[in-house]
Amino acid sequence: MSLLSVMYFDGGIAGLWYGPTFATFYNTVIYTWLIQKIDWQTLIDQARERRARDQKKAEELALKDKMKGTMNAGLAMLKKL
């Protein structure tokens, strides 16, 4: 865009600024539109469900590790006998 402004439209030094200015304006408009279009409540609900599911899975793994540790301790005691 800057190159076109300088070379084709004979914008000079000011033309160098047109490209970045237009790009920033374009990004602002598009991102504002995208952010407003998002259903934030649905995203929050999905994140909460994922978090609950991950916590449950982590608790199950911790319980399995604890049980495994208890079994290993029991086996070690049997070996001593």
C-alpha cells in the first residue's frame, strides 16, 4: 500500500504513511467486528466444562498414583518378610 501511494499516486513521504495507517485502521475494524461477533458466554461455558473435565481427570490420575504407591509399599514390605 505504501509503495503504491508513493510510486503510483505520487504521494511522496506522506504516501509512506498511508500504507501502515490504512493497515492499522483495517485491522482495528476487522478485529472489533470479530470480537463483537463472538458468543462470549458460550466460550466461557465451554472453558468451564473443559476445566472441570480436566480437574476430574487429574484427580483420577492422582488417586491411581496414590493407590499404585500404596501397592508398591505393600510389595516392598512383603519382600522384606
